[in-house]
Amino acid sequence: MITLLKNGRIYDPAHQKNGVIEDIYLYQGRIIPKPVDDAKISQIYDLTGKVVMAGAIDMHSHIGGGKMNIARMMLPEYQQQYQQAQAIKNLTEPEAHICTPHCSHHAVPSATDTGFRYIEMGYTAAFEPAIMPVNARQAHLEMGDTPMIDKGGYAMLGSDDYFLRMLTANRDQKAINDYVAWILHATQAIGIKVVNPGGISAFKFNQRRLDLDENHSHYQVSPRAVLKSLSRAVHELGIAKPLHVHCNNLGAAGNFETTLNTMSASEGLPMHLTHIQFHSYGTEGDKKFSSAAAQIAEALNKNKHITTDVGQILFGQTVTASGDSMMQHLNAKHANPKKSVIMDIECDAGCGVLPFKYRDQNYVNALQWAIGLEIFLSVEDPWRIFLTTDHPNGAPFTSYPHLIRLLMDKTFRNEHFARLNLDAQAMSNLTSIEREYSLYEIAIMTRAGAGKLIGLNDCGHLGLGAQADITVYTDQTDREAMFSKPDYVFKNGELVVKNGQVVKVVWGATHTAKPAFDIGVEKDLKDYFNRYQTMQLDNFKISDAEIGDDGRNHVITNVHKG
Amino acid sequence: MKTQQETNDQTSATCPACGLLCDDLILNQTSPLAVKNACPKGIEFFERSFSANINVSPSIDGKPSDLASAVKKATEILQQSKSALFAGLGTEVQGMRAVIRLAKKTNATLDHLHSESSIRNTLALQNGGWLTTTLAEVKNRADVILAIGTDITSSHPRFFEKLVWNTESLFDKPTPEVIYIGAPAEKTKAGTAPDGKAPTTITADPNHLPEIVNTLSALLCKKKIHAQTAGSVALSELVSVVEKLKNAKYAVIVWSASSFKFSHAELTIQSIVQLINQLNETTRAAGLPLNSGDGDYSVNNASAWLSGYPTRSRFKNGRADYDSFHFSTKKQHNIADALLWISTFNPHEPPISHCPTIVIGHPDTKFERTPDVFIPVGIPGVDHTGLMFRMDSSITLPLKALQETQLPSLGEVIKQLETALSNTQAAKVKTA
């Protein structure tokens, strides 16, 4: 039976629709053309005056895998404190964010809560940006238990011994490409991520920092070489998602130069620099920590092959969970509360998990907040910048509505700026930026752009044949309230959220990319696993059947048509 | 899928008998059972599992019954219960997923049979965190292995064979130097290298380990120590251990929370963590906590992502609560109003409880006191498939079903319980 969404104001940047009034027809989970026979319409939603967008897509959010589970085990107090606070609060009181009796607006929600909190905000897909290949099964188990939304992830390479060994041996690009494709298949990923290129491995050899053009002490290859090789592999394999790069020197004062230099590492091929806020720091001023947002934004505007997401920080208690064991170990002294988990993992990668409290009266934190917003507002092309907090590293994803308001409402932004540490205020030009994001631009950043970047064929837009993931909002001047609580969310054509509350539990799918490759690559890998690894090659690989084993989930293989 | 080494009668298998989770086993499926690459613990596990009585039927008050009646009786018990305890929890990820679903519906408290040990690690993790490593890092990188209070092989038999005496490694490292402190002396032979090089064995009363570990930390921080011995170990011996650790490129410090029998062992684990952190100021070193078994890490991990908390947790109106002290089996089994005991890998007996007891477990489980309901289930990795976390928590491996069985899996039984519970609830609503 056909559902009609009538008279909505449509924001669908993929089809250049900027607030046009149109009807949308849904049938069997898809958007279909206007039926010839009106009689088949079984349900009509009158959306007169409502804002209609595709379901939002979070292109970088740590929702599955070992790091988050370590955080959950290490930080039971987050959930406990939150529950206590909720018990005291009047639960019917309207909040800036949606609070239900089972609320979990803290940094380390369970998989179940993750799915619920996303869909309640109108998000219908989220992508785990750092699937460690050896840990991929766990990542998919966690994502498989995340209801309501579609999932997917980027497999982490660049500090794995097998790849670094290939680089040292000057293996040809085809061999690298086959390995990268094999990893995508084996880990059921849709993209490739590099974290502190070579650095996670270098830390295991007791190197404490690694610059872009500095050699790894054992393999004698540089991060630049890693990026060049992997960005080319991703490009030549023809997958849509550009190489996802967490640059060297995360969080270090003066790291903006590394970031600027990294932009040339792919030699003009597409590359995505993630959570760029954490990589945009200068060394000016008394405290030797300053904003380099202007330089970074200028370079982003110039370098059309680079895309980015911000990794905005927002004030409060969170936890930072990263594959970057090298920099997390260095930053462990800043952990708040003072504890950290650092791991070296399987000659493959590593991780570092530290709780963190961003405070508006702390000079560095206040400036980090301003730097993120400066970048958002100074990058001209909304198709090349994405809205993230690097959940949970900058802030929990549940703070997106607040962040959207900061971008769309200059008065609100300046009010918040005025509360910051005064020294930090003096070091930022944020109040001189007039720009306010439009609804159309928000729809680009959180829908059309994200879907296009990741290469999701049928998500992020409202074209005919698209997956019917649709969010309906009431247009309100308070954008935080508006984006916190959609009127309706449809997932695969079914109404799943009404007035910000889940009305039906559904299970999304897992998005992957499966480029063709030479299976001959397995011969050497098998030998490598037998000699050096501690698991069998066959057990490393995750089959489609495994993902769909529970009868709820299934694999969607996206084909890049570009 | 068969590997090249296999023939038609052979199948590869993953062994859930310990946390190493070896997946290179080859089983001969024709009688008599032969297992290639298995250790004594693995062979014992498979021999016991294959000879387990798969024809054993469920029972109610010790009298054989069919599955439907046993499920009905168990449902009645859970229906009447307001504060059930689900203990044992000897299962893998798929089983734990089902257990959590049932616990949510029945407001149950959850505790694993080895949590007296594993909670010590959890407490240390929650207090200050830690810096740890995984098996392939040990295999390819470790040049010094310090085992504190454990001989390692008793609980993880192939540790040395697979990870220490390997002749090939990625970075051409030397064969590691092995040091034991406070391990049972008669069991440290496994630490002798294939070339005959004996391990350094520092004999000590395990109850003195807290003192010894603190002394190691103090020595590493260059604190002046006036005593000549620490925990009756000569200071010079400890000085030499510290030197070896400092000079190592990648020292791995191994401990087993279950072998620390003294109270507040979490404080000693914290001291080990501090020692490792201090070493990492100048060189690289990492910890490797050994697990206790019966799916402890699978249960903790699945619990964490499903409820937000590791075990010892309790559900109330669908939401988990966490209390690592009060929600222990010891504290709860006599105040709970129903006990559901789960042990699928091994025939562990439930604790004797005054409340109605349901056992879903290994077919060969023997009882000192007959439970109200016993439902035998298949063994994951032998009778049923499953998913299991390795001791380093980074790797999850599939367990295979190796034989046909008529025994249901834990998940299937729980599914029936859930259906029966919702049916009786629905019936109640109707009559109301």
C-alpha cells in the first residue's frame, strides 16, 4: 500500500530542491512516482508547513568496536550519573534534547540506546570510522545490535605490518590495491581509514611522535608514502569514499602545518581529512596555543580534492576513543577523570581511550570550541565539509541539534562565545563572522553531501527509487528544538518516530563496498597468517551470511557509479 | 570450510577450553577422537564434550520430562519471581545476547561464575585504566616475559608453544627471557626454552605478591629502599628483574586475577599497571591479563554493548544497574527468589540455594541438590555454533558445530522461555 507525504516543504540538495512544496509517495520502502491510481494510497500525512529532508547520515561516529566497549567498561559512572540525574529531573519537562525514561545522552551509550538516540533526532544511518580489521567482527556485532539505523564502517589500515611491509618492499600499486580490496571484503567495510599514518605502529617501536615526512624507524617509510599509496589504491579501486585520514600530530600545538602539508600527500587524488578541528592548532600567543582555522579554511577552499568533517568540541564530560595509541598515550596526562586504556593490537593497529572534560573556562578547550566553529563558517562549499563531533571525542552525537543552532543562529553563537575564557575570546575572530547556515546547507552537510561522499546509492536524497528514510520537522526559530525532535521519521517507508519518540523498533542494514580484485592475494596472506598471526585467515574474514545471521540485518553493497 | 591440511574425515575447529581460543585444531571425526594441535586441556574438553550424553532429557524435580513441560515449569518460576539471579553464565556471545533479553523481561541480576576473579581486573580498569597488548604482539615483539603469580600454562597451556617459542617472528627478535615471580615452582618447567635455557624463577609466597610488586615499582622509580628483602625475596633479585624490564624493547607482564587469592587483589593489579606505565616513560612494555574461562570475556563484552555495563548488573524495567560488589552470586543467591544457573561449556554445579532453581546447562551436570528444573543444552563449539572473545578481547572468533545433536542451544531454550513468558503475560492481561 502507498503512503503519501502531502504538501511538505522539501529540502533535497541532491536534486536542487530548496524548500519547494511537493508530495512524496512511499511504497515498499522506496520513494516512487505519483501513482496513476490514487485509490492505492492507504495513508496520507498532511505535511503542510513542515520541513522535509532525507534521513540524516552521520559519516563519522564511533558506534561499534572495541574502543567503545572499553569505554563502557571503564566508565560505568557516566551511565550511573546520568540515570541518577534523570531520576531527580522531572521527566515530562521538555528539554533542549529529547529525554525519555530510558534516556542516555551521555558519551558511552549502549548499542540499543545509540540507535534510539540517533533515530529520535532524525538520523537514519551512522558510520563507524575506525574498524580495526582484526576487531571487525566485534564492530559488526555491536552495530548489528544497534537498532533503528543503517550502519557501516571504514577499515583502518596504514599501521598494519602487512601493508607497511609491502611499502618497504616497494610492492607495485596493483598488489597494494588487491590487499586494500581484500580488506574491504574481509571486514565488510565501505571505506578505508588511516589513523596517524604509520604512527600507531611506530609507537610500538618506541617512537613517540611521527611527522608527515619523518621515517618510521623500522619500516623506513614515511606517513606521506602511506597516504600516497592508500589514497591511490582507494581511487583506483573505484570506491566512492575517499581515503579517510586522521592526520599525524593530533591535538598538538602547531599541528596545522602537518595538516596543510598532508593535503598534498595524495597528489591531487580525493582525500578526506577527518575531525580537522583537532588538527588546526597554531602556536601563537602567550600560551603558545592558537587558532589556525583561517589558514586551514583557506587551504580547504583552495584544494578541491580535499573534503573534511569538523569534530566540533562541545563543553561537558565525554571520552576520547581513538586508534591513535601514540597520541593518546602522550595525552593520557590530560585525562579527566585520570584514567586511560592504551592497547597495542595484533601488529595491526592499537587504541587509546581516555575520559575528557571540556570546560568553557579552560583556555585551550574554549579555543578548541571556537576553532571548530571558525572552520565550519569559513569553508565555503558545504558539499565538502560535514557536521561531526567525532562522537564521542568532541562531544556525544546527541549534541548535534545544539551544534546546528550554533551554525544557524549568529546571536545564539555570540552569546555562547561571550561565556568563554576571556583569553580564548581574545584569540578568536568568531564574532566577526556573519555567516549563518541555511536549512539547505544543513541538508547538504548532513544528508546529500554525506550520502554522496560515502557512496550510498539510495540514501541521503529523496529522488525516485531512494530508500524511504525521511525526516519531517516543524520549522522553528529555535533550531536546537527543531532538530532535537522531528515530527516524524520514516525508516524504509515505515513510520518509526512520532514527535521525537520511537513508535516502532526496526533494524537497519550494513552498507559496504566490494570492489573487484585478484583473489590471488590470499596466497601470500595465508602464509603470513600461518607464520605470524594468531588466528586463521578464514576466521579473519566476515561473510555476508554472518552479518545477516540474526535475521534482522543484511548487507547492502553500494556500487560506485562515478 | 576445510583447510588444505584436512581430509574428508577431518574438520578444523576453534577450541573454547581456554582464553587463547586456538583456531588451528584439526579434529578427526571418525572414532576414536583425535585432535591435532590441541593441548591437554583442549583434548579433555573435546573428549568430555563428545562423550557427553546427548540423549539426556530435561527434568522437573529430578524426574524426566519433555522440553515443553520443563520450559513451562521454568516459566512459572520466573513468572513468580521478582528478583531472580541469573548466575554461572558459562556461555558465548550469542547465548549472552539471549540471556540479556530474558533478564530485561524478568528484572534479573546477572553475575558470571568467574567474576570473583575478573572483577579485580575490572576494578583496576575503572580506577586507573591500563596499558595492555594482544597475542600477536606478544608473539612478534616480546623480548621479556614476566609472569606474576602464575605459571601461565596451567590455565593457558599453549601460551609458550604458540607465542614464546615461535621460531619465526616479524621483527627478528630474540627468544624472550622468561621470569616467574611467585609462581608454583613445580609448574615453571614450561618456561624452559627449546634450547634448554631455564627461566628465571623467583620463588615467593603468593600472599607476598602485593609487597613484591610495590617494591618493583619503587625500584623502577629509583626510590631508596632500606630493607634487604621484600616479601622474603632478596632485593638484589628484584633489582635484576627491574633492570631486565628497563632494558627490554617490549616487556610483557602477565598476571592472572584468579591466581591472586589475597583480598583486595585489585590494588596489586593497579600496582602492576603502575609498573607498566612507568616502564613506558622510556621504553615499551605492556600488560597481558589472563582470563578465567567459561566465556567470561564474551559475557562481559556482550553485556557492555547491550546494557552499557559489564557484569555484575541488574535489570529494572528494562534498564541496567551496575554494582560490582552487591550483585555477586555469593551475596545474591540466598536473597534472590529464583536462581537460573547457566553453564554450557562445562558441567559446573550451581550453588545450593533456598530459592527455586532452574539449570540450563551441560548435559553431564551432576547435582548435589536436585534443581526444580534442569534443561540440558548443547555445548557451543561442539554441538552448536557460537561467537567467542579471546583473552585479549580484541579478537572474536566463530565456534563451529562439530556434530549433530538433538539437544537445543541455550539461545533456543531462552527463546521458548521468552515466548512462554509473553504468552502468560498476554493471558493475564486478557483475564484482567
